[in-house]
Amino acid sequence: MAGANREAEERNAEAADRTSAVVLTSKLRKEFESLVAVDDVDLKIRRGLLYGMIGPNGSGKTTLIKMLVGLLRPTGGKALILGERIPIAENISRIGYMPQEMAIYTDLTVHENLELFAELYSMSKESFETREKGLLKIIDLADRRDSLVSHLSGGMRHRASLACALIHDPEVVFLDEPTVGVDPELRVGFWKYFADLRARGKTVIMTTHYMDEALRCDVVGMMRLGRLIGEGAPKDLMERTATTDLESAFMTMARKVDA
Amino acid sequence: MNWRRILAVAKKNLQSLRHDRRTVGFLVAMPLFMIAIFGYTFGGSVENIKVYVVNLDQTPQDESVAAAIIADLQTRNTLKIVRSFGPEDAATDPVELGREKVESAEIWATIFFNETFTQDAMRVVSGETGLPAFIRVIEDGTNPNIAQAIGNEMLSAVRSVLGVSSFATPIAISPELVYGEDARFIDFFAPGVMGLAAMMVTFMLAIMSFVHERSAGTLERLLSTPVTEGEIVAGSALAFGLVGLGQSIVIILTAVLLFDIQIIGSPVLVLLVIFLFGVGNQGLAFLLSSLAKTEFQAVQFLPIILFPSLLLAGVFWPLEAVPELLRPVSSVVPLTYCVDALRSVMIRGWGAGDILFDLGILLLFAAVMLGLSAYSLRKRR
């Protein structure tokens, strides 16, 4: 009886997770031949959060995100995005993704890039036009709308790439290092926009190398050697490790895992 | 399959081109350059065409019209008479020997005057008969340029001997083609150049664009949107097929306006063949792009693809001229079927029903390449 009750409870909990959790993974795993890139990661990211992923290069952040957006097939475990198993088909247009390498067409203009993505997401012409206008203002490229991307500076390209990921107003957006090469002034603008997204109930999941950015996230996940070694609000993480900055907190967590 | 997304992918590819004026210039200039080079190279006069002359004319040498014509031919170097036969050789059947030499491509033609040649010609002059004396020319028509030069040379020799320039000469030249159509060389090679140009352009543009998409991550990014593998492949095929088509229109206009090429069959059918072939080539480029990590590596595929097509697909010489050992290669090179179809439509004036086999092979080529492309994308996940 007790066992049956517990099972029922678990089922209820899982059902509740499905509705509140935007990302839910259990023992998610990706192996490339002999390399374990993502090692049994359990993630639960609630709706409306700013979730930051930190960790050194090669710790599995990008691989994890690629699995979550359906570009890589996991070799183990399972993952639910917006309540659907990946690789996702039904809700793929509710997800936005900005890869690390920018990946927009440098031989097209900013507008043509945005239009391409809008078409692929089957947006109506009117909603595209309003979205485009708003986004171009936020990324400060309104006057470069018809410039070829190859004529833009690195930071501008990054901003254009971000706009492509957001053009269809996704519910959850995965940003792989969105602020690399973006100057401090504009980064402030980005963060205002991320806060605005959160206020509208959107979920932003990003990787970052800047600790001051990680501090602004609601929840930080620490990745190392494919494992999630710590997760929590930045303040909690520092308290738990008795440190005053996230870098030290990461080091302490890493040592604990090694021991 | 969603048409809107397919069109979005196609439009993206065409927009990229629009911003790249140099490439568009290349698209237009390359076929013009090719057709001009080939047109002028092969359009010039030819010299030292190897022939046999068989003169069985019984009339004594100093009165023989045949002998006079032969002597006239020898004053110029268009024809090079490598061997002559006289009436005394009649027993050895020199005509048959000459035919064999033409068939084995050792000589271009055998020129034959029969026993009664001078008498026949004289009977026309005296009004006894309207039937002219015939000079039989057994020739290899593989290269229409050479065949035409032989014909012109014979005609001018006859006219210079008889001193007439009217059409009603008592002597007629009767060509017997061993190989080849009765076509000018430019008519013969224009379909080949069209197929070749379409192949080079669609293949080059497509492989460059796909390698760039792979290395820049845009292909992967597209796959993170609702667009499917099949839609990406279909959209690209549409775009590059259209590019090949646009280029073919340039070639056809050049060929017709500048070089007076005749297109006897339907130009729409010509374009359809090019479109199908272009789609297949971009599929091949898509597949090979997964093997190249940089644009530089992609360029290295070009000679591998280009040379078998250039040499073995019947662009410049007929498939019969391809060595036996390499014939199987000819039959797996798609350009062979494209060129054959184009030649049948443009020179023979055949319709779609007559080139069903070629169309089928090209359709199969396109379908297999597109299918494999979509599959290769799927496997990456």
C-alpha cells in the first residue's frame, strides 16, 4: 500500500513537474565514441526563470543545449522540453536557440536573415514586422537593417544572431554565450531585455563565462567534465560553500566532487 | 513538406547570390567565355586533313577531269592525300580499303572517282543526260567541322577545274557519312557545352554554399527550427535548379544570336532537361559537402567530378570515340544522358517522348541525390 501510494505521489509530482518545468531531464547522457560529453545530468528548470550555466570550456554545456533543442540525439536518459520528449517536433516553434558560433547568413542582410527565420516559423507578415521593429531597437541595429551581415562588426553580428533566436517570441530560449563580444553598455541593455522576458513568463537558459552575469541569474548550474556538480541560486551556492564569489564556489564544489 | 518553408530556403539561397555580384558575373560570363573559346577554336579553317584518293577513271591522264581535280586539290593544303590509287589498282578493291581506313579513323575520308567519271561528265556537258558524274566521298562525320571543310574543298576544286560557278555543274559530290550527323561542329558541341556549364555552375555554387553552411553552423541552426531535412534539400534544389536554368537561357541566347545555333526541338524541353540535371548536381554537391570541412577542400572535388564528365560524356567527341575500357564510366556519368538528351532535342528535333530514357535516368539521378542528401542530414542528429 505504502509503495503504491509513493508511486502515485511520484506520478503526481511528475505531472506537476511537467506543467511547471520547462526543462526536465533525467540521467541525460551523450557519448562521442570514448568521450562522455554529458554524464547523467538531472535538470529541472522552472518556467519564468533566468537560468545560467557556467563551467570551463569542454564541460558539456553546449552539448547539453544541443540535445535540448533537438540537434543531437542523447545516448542515454530522457529529457522533456515543455512537456514533450526530445527530439521535439510539436513544440519546436516555441523554442528559440542561439548557437555559440552565431550561425546567421553573412551574405544576407539583417532583415533578410530575420525574415528567413520568421518564414521558417510560419509567422504572419504583420506580427513579423512588429517583432522585427521592436527587436532591432533592442539590439540597436535599426539603422543597419539592410546592411549585409558580413559588413557588421563582430558584436553587431552577435546581436543580429540573438534577434534571429527571438524573432518568433519563443516561450523558452537557449542562448549559448549570448554576450561574448558585446560591449558593456549593450550588455546592460541585453540584461534589461532578459529581465523583461522573464517578467513576461518566458524562460531564458544561457551559458556564460562572465561571473557577474551568472550572479544576475535566478538559478546557476555548474558543469564540470560533463556533470552537473552544483545547482542553486547564486547566493545559496556561495553560502553552501562558505565563499564570497561564484568562482570560489565552483572550485569548492569541484574539490568536493573529486574527494 | 511545407511549401512556405521550402520557398523560404530557396529564397535565402537566391538572395545570397543577389548580394554577390561577382558570382553573378561569373555565372553569365563563364558560359559566354566557354562558348566563345570553343566556337572560335573549332570554327577556324582546318588544314592537312588526311584522305585517300581512288581514281579509277579510264580516260587518259591528260584528258581526265578526275586527274585535273586531284591536281587542283594538291595545290592547296586543306587536304593531305596520304595515298593515291589509280586504275591499275582496281583489282585490290581500293574503295573498300579506303572505307576501312575511315572506319578505323586512320584517315578522315576516301575520295572516289569511278571508271566512267570523265565520260559521265562530258555527257552532261553535251546535253546527252541530266544525271551528273558523282564523286563519292566516304567520310567520317564525327567532327562536322572537318566534314564541312572536305565538302567545301571538293566543291572549289570542281569549280576551278570546270570554270563554272553556277549550281548546275556536271559533277556532283556525294558524301557518305561513316560517323556523325550532317551538322556543323558548333551545332554538335553547343548542347555539350550547355550541359557542362550547367554542371560546373550548379555543382560549384552548391558545394561552396553547403560547405559554408556546415562550417558556419547555419545548416545546424536551420535544423533547430521547424524546417525539415527534406524541406531544406527541396528548397536548395529549387534555388540551384533555377540558377542552372537562368544560365542555360544565357547560353541559348548566345548560341542562337552569336553563333546561329539551330534548336530544332522545343526550347522548353531543353530547359527542363537542364533543370533536372542541375537539381541532381546540387544534390551530389550537398552529399559531397559533408565530406569537405572547408571551401578549399570542396574545390578539390571539382576535378574529380569534372574530368570524367568532360572527357567521357560525349561533349566534344562521340561516345564511340571513348576507349572500350572507359565506356562503363561514360555510362555512369550523368552528363552523358544530359548531353544525349540535349543533342536529340536540339539537333534531331526529338520530343519528350523520344528521350524518355535519358529523362528517366536524369530523374533517377536527381531523386537519388536528393533522397540521400535528406538522409545524410537526418543521420547527423
